[in-house]
Amino acid sequence: MGGCVSSSSSSTCSSRSNGERVSHECLGISMFGRKRIRRSLSDPATALQHLSSIPNRIFTNGKSRTSCIFTQQGRKGVNQDAMIVWEDFMAEDVTFCGVFDGHGPHGHLVARKVRDALPLKLKSLLQSFESNRNGNPQLEAVDPDKDQVMADKMDANWREAFLQSYKAMDKELRSQPNLDCFCSGSTAVTLIKQGSNLYMGYIGDSRAILASKDENDSMVAVQLTVDLKPDLPKEAERIKQCKGRVFALQDEPEVHRVWLPYDNAPGLAMARAFGDFCVKEYGVISMPEFSHRVLTERDQFIVLASDGVWDVLSNEEVVDIVSSAPTRSSAARILVDSAAREWKTKYPTSKMDDCAVVCLFLDGHMDMESDNEEQCFSSATLQRYHSDNAAESDDGHSSEPSLQRNFTVRSGEENDAYKRAVVEAEAEANPESVVTEDQKWSGLEGVTRVNSLVQLPRFSAERPGP
């Protein structure tokens, strides 16, 4: 494992396997798009100001040409989950999808910030790689079966794009003057589908699965990501080498958390995350895991979801629910409804977690039921909606006073400090943002997590004596 890097640096403890910088010359991505689109959105800072004018980008409950998305607030406070589907991301056959699960006092703001900024950073890097490459600008995508060497170089460039964009995202969060990410952060599971190629980057415990048909034409679930939790051996080793501690509390022995060396805080239930700078010196990193998969005709759909779904439903159950939905447009909503019922059944004494779901159908088709039944809000539509309903949240639900969510961060104080922090964060945020390993992990069936509040951790000024 790599050594620790001070929080003043732009990266932290890591075990990067491809340490050398990858040349831009072999990135075959020029089929990505029309120059007029690339030029207008080449600067992420400028593009952020024009998100509402970007077509085919949805981030609230609804559907698109090839997907449906849905989020529902749990019973722990403001909805801290965010999601996005951006079709025609770089060209007509390219789609970006992502789910982001915030945690901590300002987690909802972090998740929404990442949702908006990360795709632009990734897009800008890919455009930069393309503009610097030599050769034919109309180079077609490489077929790995025909040219494995070139395919490996392309994979290396895609990996570099994901690594650099995640690094830049975390660096931006650290420098945000109006967003305190010291004890707040977010997961991310992101993918780019380009034709039959699927490129993925992820941190935290949000998950993506693939539904595919086996030789008997039966639907099976294939897990595409690993839940990057602190009890994974390689994650725990890195954290401990960086002087962080990993252990579970007595009242929730199944949930391992990350703790500071000399304080029982913050109790982060994941090994990688955006933000959470209080533990970035102690082994928690924002470097994503990257994977590339070539899709086949047997592959049917992909589901991305936050842990509010996976904590109560297995991969196989999720595939069954989505594939049996009466309409594709309703699949994400039905999946969230099913998770909500399971929370009540399996954890009757616990408060339901937030849930966010993206269902991407790989054949590129959606059903044609009335738009009145399944309304798809574009970014421009949502902007007008917010101007008329400033008090409502991103998912269309009115915000309400509530307690903070649990499970991801935990310490021993009362929740009064948190309530004050949320009020201050909402006052500072803009109207759109405010309101509201390598081994397979299944849903936490039969595991009961103690319902507790997320509080701001307390850092002592003195270290304990020997």
C-alpha cells in the first residue's frame, strides 16, 4: 500500500496500480461529439452556470429515452441522495449515469455539488485528451478482440480520466468557502455507456448491478461494483497504515467504521468518499475503483442505487423487481417502494434510509405510456419549477423539519449541533441545492443497525495518556 499524504496535498493514502501518467495520443474518443457542443461546454466552471440549458439531462424523479430515475426521502431528515442521467453526454450514443449518497451535516449539499460538477470535470478531461491526441480525429472505437494493445491503452486513458476527475472534484470540495466538508461527504457510483462499452468509477457503498440473461434465458444479477467499506481487507490495511482506526460499536457489530487515532469520531461507515476531510489524513481516500466491461446482447439493464436500497434488498431481488415492473418508466419508483416496504418489515424499529435509483435499459427503448403518468423533468423545466416552488426539494417533495440521518457517520453528542448546522447550510445554499475486493457483497439481510443520530464529532484537544 502507498504511504499517507498530508491533507494539504490534493491526494491521500492510495494503492494506485497504474502509477505512470498515460499518454493522450492513443485515446480513441473523437467519435464523442459534435464540436459545437464541446466548445460550448469546454469549461466546467462556465458549464455549471448553464446546466439548466443542457438537453437530455435529468436529475429529478422521471424518465428519459432510455432510463427512469427516482429518489425518496427516508425518515432521518433531509434527503441526502442525488442522481443523474445525462444522455447524449458526448455524442448520441454516450450516456452518463450517477448516484450520490451524502452523509454528515451538509451531506445533501455535497451530493448535489458532486452530481452537478463531477460529470463536467470528466467530460472536460475527455475533451482535453482528445484535443491533444495525434492522428485521425475521426478514429473509430477500438475493438478489443482485434487490437488488444490499443484496447489496453484506451482503458488506461479512461481510467486516467476517472481518476483525475474524482481527484479534481475532491480538491474543489476542499476549497469551497461556503460548503463545510470537514465532517460531511458523499459516495459516488458513476458510469459512461458508449455503445457496447461500459466504463465505471465509484467510491463508497453505493452500488451498480447488471441484469443479464443466462443460457436458459433466465434473468441473473451481476454485481458491477464493490461496496468499499472499512472492513474490506485492503481498505482496512490502508486506513490502519495511515493511523486511522477501524472497528464496530458493540450495539452494531456488523457495521465497521473509520475513527480518528485519538478520538471516537467521526465513525465513517465507508473507506472512500468525497469530502470527509477530517479523516483524509487517516486513510479515507477519494480515488475511485475503475472498471471496463463490454456489454452483450444478453445484457438487459443496469441499476444504480444508494445503500438505502441495498441494505434491504439483494441483487437478485432488485433484478426481479425491475424486470417485473408493469412499465419501464415505473421501474425505479416501484423499486424504491419495495425497499420502503422492506425497511418496515426487516427493521421496524429503525428509520428508513434515503433511497435513490437509476434504471438504464440497454436496448435504448422505453415504453410509451402517457407523460402525465410518468413526467420527465428536464433541467430547464426543473429550473422554472423551482422558481415557483422555492420551498420544495430536488425530488419534488416539500422539505420538513426532521432529524439527521444515521449509519454513515456517528459520534456521541446530541443532535442540537447538527440542527444548527443544517439551518446555517440551508441559509447559505442556493434555492436549487437547499432542502431538502474484490469480493461480492449482498444486501444486509437480517442485519439490524441501531437507529442513531448523526452528530457533529467532538475533537478533544488532548491525546489520552498511555
